[in-house]
Amino acid sequence: MDDAATHDGGCTCRAVRYRMESGPLVVHCCHCRWCQRETGASFALNAMIEADRVHLLQGEVEVVDTPSNSGKGQRISRCPICRIALWSNYAGAGDAVRFVRVGTLDEPDRLPPDVHIFTASKQPWVVLPASTPTVPEYYKASELWPTESLERRAALQARAGSR
């Protein structure tokens, strides 16, 4: 993972532009049926990153409250013009963490998945590489995340606990 580099992205119509100020904590390729339905594709590719490391460079987003499989919901930030989903905030992680849609990055190939999740419901014709961890549902971060990402998550949790 390229933690020191920035990653720029935006919507299709270019009204909204944003920058990730570092690499993400982790990149999930989620194969759950909810992600399939929401994206209209076989999976969603999300870069999980601290919200304070994602900055709008141009435009504003419209936040849409949407149901989620957990029942806790998610808030999807979309371009108000072309309606492209740029990132989500899930209730479990709150506003402190964004799940940036990797496909909205200018160079999405720089952030391949670190793990394939919810593969029990993946489309049978999707072939996953043996070199990337896969789990039938979810996993423990302590088992798959790099040390630096675990430290960043601990810092987020400490900030949330001090409020």
C-alpha cells in the first residue's frame, strides 16, 4: 500500500473533486449482495480511510441515507449533478471513517484489493486471485491489516473515546 502518496478522484461530470491525503487503512473488495445491488455490478471496491484525510477540492457532495445489510444504515456521499457515489460512511464506523469508491479515483489501479470479503455470495464466474486473502463473510482486522493501519485505527478509536 502506498501510504505516503495522495490519491485524487471525482465524479463523472467533474463537478466534485476530492483528494485522499494518504493511502487507505485497507482496500475491501466486497462481494455481498447489498454491494452488488447498490453498484449494479459484481462487487464494490472501497478504500477505507480516516475522514480527515479526505478533502473536497471542488464542489460539494449530497449525502443520502441508505439501508445496509447490518440494519444500521449508511450515508452515501454523491455528486448532486451526476449522482455518482464517491464514498460511504457506515453507522458502525461513524463519520470518522470513509469508504471511498476506488473506481472514482483518477488512478484506481494504484489501489488493488487487500482482501475479498463476503465471498460466500460472490458471483460464481468471478475468479479471485490466490495471492489476495479471501473470507466468506468478514474478518478480524488484527489478522489481516498491516501494523501501520492497526495503529491508525487505534488512534481513531482513542480520539472517539476521548469525546
